[in-house]
Amino acid sequence: MMTSFALLCLSIAIFESLAGILGNGIILAASSSSCIGSKTWPPYDMIMIALSSSRFILQSWNVLEYLISIFYENFFCQENVNIVTKTIFTFLSYSSLWFGAWLSVFYCIKVASFTQPFFIWLKLRIARLVPWMLLTSWLCSFTAAISFTWDVYSVHENITATSSMTNSSARTATRKGTLGLLILICNAGIGMPLIMSMVSSILLIWSLWIHTRQMQNNASGFRDPSLEAHMKAIKSICSFLFLYIIYFICVLVILFKVFSPLSNGEMICVVLMAACPTAHTLVLIWSNPKFQELPARIWHHTNCHVTTASM
């Protein structure tokens, strides 16, 4: 039975996801428009197209799932439906995490000023590596989702098979063994992008902070636009990393069912899981003038039509 708190949290998550769909649609349209008619796509735009499209689909799927949970509460209790929905959610969530990690890596390679040979080698070849990075992410996400589905089905079969056993210790051992394998496989698919995102973000913050301190020491007392840009970039990267870690934790909690269905703990994770990608999208729009131009042009075009119609 759904409580009023669960209904409130699902409603909040729906509005958060709708805001994320709108924001990711803006990023997707702005990034795609710069690639149309171009023989070679910029690597940044390729990453943003992959990230925004995966989040657009993920948040659309979440809205559909939340609405079904509200109006058809027992729909996901069916075994096959539950496995299919978890597989799709796993694939889309892992894809979003991978693409978010590659965005952090791209920022680090392009902006940080390290002089190590391997770092310089990456800086010179990042444009050619990006398509392969994105393709590898899709394959890793797909493999992890299929492994998750297989193990969920195995866990269900093992638990069902042991339900008739009178020995509760054997039933518990079977459940723990299959659940441990499930956690190992899924962590292999989700742990790598978290490590990549944390390492690249920390390296980039370190590089920007060193450069910022040097600029502060050489400042003449007036406001330096470059210094303000560096501080803005540091704040954005810190917010990226914070939101990424929160989303990572919430995905694991939902996938491995740490809380019982529709409990207060699970509902709080649902709200946070819907809020983090949306907040990340809004920070991306706020920090990139190209993403701000499209809504401004649409608003200006709409106002012109309204003004013309009223005259």
C-alpha cells in the first residue's frame, strides 16, 4: 500500500525528471545543431550528445515508471515485468554514469596543464579517442545490464527452489552467494566510471587551483575575468563530482534493494536520483553560453510572434 509520503516523493521525482528532460533536450538540440552539416564532429559535442540523449531517455523512462507506480501499484510485482524494467534502468543508468565520467575526463585533458608525456599524448589524440570511448561505454553498459538480468533471474530461481527446504541456513547461504556475485558483476560495470570521474575531477581542480593561486599573486587589485572564470570552473567541477557521487550511491541502493519497496528510505533515494542528473544538466547550461543561447532565441522568437499577433 502506497503511503502519502511515497506519493509525495514520486510526484517530486516526476517534476524533477520533467525539468531534466527539458534541460537535456536543450543541450541535445544545441549540440546537434553545431554538428549538422559538419564532416567532423567536435569531441565535446559528441560527448554532450551521448550524455544528454542517454539522460533524456533515462528520465523519460523514470517518469513513465513513476506514473505506473502511482496508478498501477502492482504492475511491477510481475516477475518478467520487473526484470525487464530493471534491465532497461540498469543500462540507461550505467550509460549516463559512463558518459558523465568521460565528460570529466575530457575536461581534465583539455583544461589541466600537466606536462607528463602520457597526459600530452592524450591531449593530442583525444579527438580520435572520443568515438571509441563512447562506443566502449555502450558495450560495457549493455554487458552489465545483461549480467544483472541473468543474475536477478538466477537469484529468483534459487530462492524459489529453496523455498520448500526446511533448512533455513541453506536458503540463506544460497541467497548470499548469488547476491554477492550480482554485486561483484554490477560493481565492475559501475565502479570504473566512478573512479575515472573522481580522479579526473580531482586532478582538474588541483590544476585550476594552482593556476588560480598564481593569478591571485600576480593580480593588480582589479577584478580579473580570467580569475573569475577559473573560480567558476572550480565550483562547477566540485558540484559535478558531488552530484555524481550522490547519484552513484542512489543507483546502487535502488538496484540492490537495500530498502523495502515504497519505504521512506527508497523514496528519498528516488527523489535524490531524479534530482542529481537534473541539477547536473542545469549546471552545464549555466556554465556554457552555447546552451543558454538556444532558450534565449526561442524566447525571443516567441515574444516576437506574440507581439506581432497582438498588433
